[in-house]
Amino acid sequence: MNFVNRHFPEREVTDRVSPEPAISRQQKWPLRYDAVEHVALGADIATILFASIVSTLLYQAQNGQAAAGLDNALSFALVSAACLVCLLKTYGLYQPVELLALRNQMRAVCLAWTSSVLFIWAVSGFATHPGISKQAGLLFVVIGLGLLLAERWGVKVLLGRALSGRKFANTNIVLISDQPLSKNVGLSETLSMHGYFVKGRFSLPPFGFGPACRRRLTARVIDHIRTCQLDQVVVEADPERWPELRAFVADLRVLPFPIIFVPVGTTSELLRHPKRSLGSAVCVELQRGPLTPLECAIKRMIDVIGAGLALAMLAPLLALTAVAIKLDSRGPVFFRQQRCGFNGRIFLIRKFRTMHVLEDGPVILQANRADRRVTRVGRWLRRTSFDELPQLLNVLDGSMSLVGPRPHAVAHDNEFDKLVRNYALRHRVRPGLTGWAQVHGCRGPTPTAVAVETRVQYDLWYIDNWSLGLDIAILLRTPVEVLRGRNAY
């Protein structure tokens, strides 16, 4: 359908030269929003170099040495800074939106700084390096990390103040939109907050406008832009209109300014997902895996080291427990039961036997407070959760992790999957010896659908918000929860 007809008259330019709001007359900072990423990157490099100078001077003052070896220290600092900024830049952690997430920034800086320094030390043979002493190097690492964390806090405060006070220097733009002015308030507010000043606003015709209408609109836009000082052109429209927008944008290529496309509508949701390459094809990642390969490697390393050390230290107690179980009642020391693990795979979980029966079938009764199936030793083991410790062997063989959603018997999994929506999403990570739900008191039987749903909500929150610090926090809180003994019988 051609746009030019009597039912859809051509719309004129609105707010061709927008009056500057009062807030823009306030004093601005000499920094544009687009430059925040580069400033933060430069601040990291300067901070690391400053930490190198301070640590070297402190070490030399303490040891009564002259100011020598500063060149070696600065060289080491430059390489460390290069590694750090490369890591953070790769993961997009210098973007202003990421800089506002202080907790994520602190965690990322700690991991990146530690990894960078350890890598450089391993490659350069720091332990035998004649130009840098071990004490000075360790002082540099500690001071550098402290200053980087303090800098991140300062960047977050300044960035938040700049956004709330609209202090960024003006970036002049022309806005071309297919949205009604009443619906355009949100984008205009966002642009103003980030220092973008709309010098002219044009309305795109409805869907299906023809070449003649397009050329007239293009001519008006170009004439206006050539009469004002401009930095960018912003086009806001529904991506479904791309065939006609492509021709319109092609006509604007005569302008020596960048053209930014802001998608709106339902199709725009796809563009919010990260992009990946699959051979020569460009793909959209609709669902991210819960952990990256690096995060999986770190978590697995902690599992192996933690489970190995725990088994070594608890070996005498585990042996005494095995003897007590054999003396208390007939049956094996260990109880093995099928559980549903990572990606729905079935594995055999290991526990100390605490009952007279060994149930592992289509129907399994959950234990209750006065359960006669529980042995005398078993009652003590279940109350202290000591019966779960053989699962450290499951952690070593890779079927479980130290921290993750607790695995349920296969019979209970089939039942809970029918009761609770998204229950199966728990299987996106390895099951754990302890978990986020357990440190919040969700232990023991699940007699109602509400109890199951509450536990699943905790598990899904853990999967969506996983971090190394969260795992460590759960491990530290687990002994406290065991001592409290909530729902443990």
C-alpha cells in the first residue's frame, strides 16, 4: 500500500530544533557518555602503574635501599595492566551498564587481577627474577588489588552521579522514529540522561510508504541536518520494517555521521540476546548455559580439591562411623540409590546406611520424624547430616558438586516434575552436597507441593546467579545450618 494518499497525509517535522531543557544549561562535565569505557580502561592502567610506584617506594624505604629497580617494577606493572584490561574488555566489563554493577565488578576484578598476576609470574619465572624481589611483588599485588577495588567504587559513584544529574557533555542527535510522541517519552528521557540532546525529531510514515514519500522525507532530514551541528543520527523503528528502512538508511549515507538503529516492538526482543557465530552464519543465543567453560573449570577444580581434602581429614571419623553402622544393625555400610543428575542423567548416590531397609524403586516413602525404619546410629547420622559425607566420592567422580541443587530419588523426581513448573531446570547444573535451598532451611522431607516449589525457587535462583563467591558463602553457611538442625530427621 502506498503511503501517499488522502487517508495518510504526509507528516511534517516535529520539534525540528528542540528547545534546550533547563537542566542542560547546568554545568556539564567535559566527558561524553560514549567515552566512559575508554576512561575506565585508562583509569585501570594508571591505577596499576601508581600501585607499582607506591609498592616499590614503600619496599625500598622499609629496607633502606635507594630508588632502584623502578624500571623493572613498571615493566611488570605494564604487562599486568595489559593482561587485566584485555580480560575485562573481552567480557565487556568496561561498558557503563556493567560499571554500575559494583558487586559483579568487584568479583571480576579480583578474579582477573589474580589470574593475570599468576599467569605473568608463571611465564616470567618471577620466583627467580633478579630485578624484582618476592616481597615487593607481593606488596604490589595487594596494593594494586586494593586500589583497583577502590577505583571501581569511585567509578560507580561518579557514573551514578553523572547519570542522575545529567552531567555528561551533550551529544547532538537527530531522532527519526515511527513511534507516537506519547510513547517516545521513555527514549527521550533516556537520551537526556545519557547526555544526548535531540536537535531535531522526525516521524516515519506508517508501514508501507513508497519511494516518493521516502525521497521527500530523506530530503527534509538532510536539509535540516546540514543546518545544525550534529554528532549522530538515531533511527527508532520496528525491525519488521527493515526492507523499507534499509532503502531509507541507504539514502542517508551521504551524511558524514554515524547512524544508530534502535529496535522496538516484539521482534526487537531477539536483538537483546547476545550474538554468536556458527560457521559463516550469525546466530542469536536464546539461552545461555548456566556456566561458561572457564567457570566450569574453576568450579570443578574447587570440587576436586575440596572433596579430596575433606575425605583426607575426615577419614578416621568415616572409618569409626562404618564400624558403628555394622555393629548397630545388619546390612551394608553404604546405601546406594538412583538419583537424577546433570542433564537428567541417572547416577548412584552414596550415603551411609541409616535405615533397616534399602528402598530404590518406583515408590519410595520419605522419612518422617518418628520413622521406625531409621536405626539408632542412623538417627544420629541423619540429624547431623553425617550420613551425606560419602557423597564426597560422588563429587570426586564428577556426578555431583560440592554446591548445587540437592538430588532427589528418581521416583520423587517424576512426582515433583508434575507438581512444580520448571522443576526440570534444576538439572542444568550438577547436583550438590549442599545448596542455596539447604542453607535457607529447606531440608528433609517435602510433604506438600508448596514445600517443593519453595525449594525449586531457591535452586533456580542459585543457577541464575551463580558465582564463585556464592559457592564459598554457601559452604561457609552449611556448618551453621547443620548445627541448627532444622528439618533434619
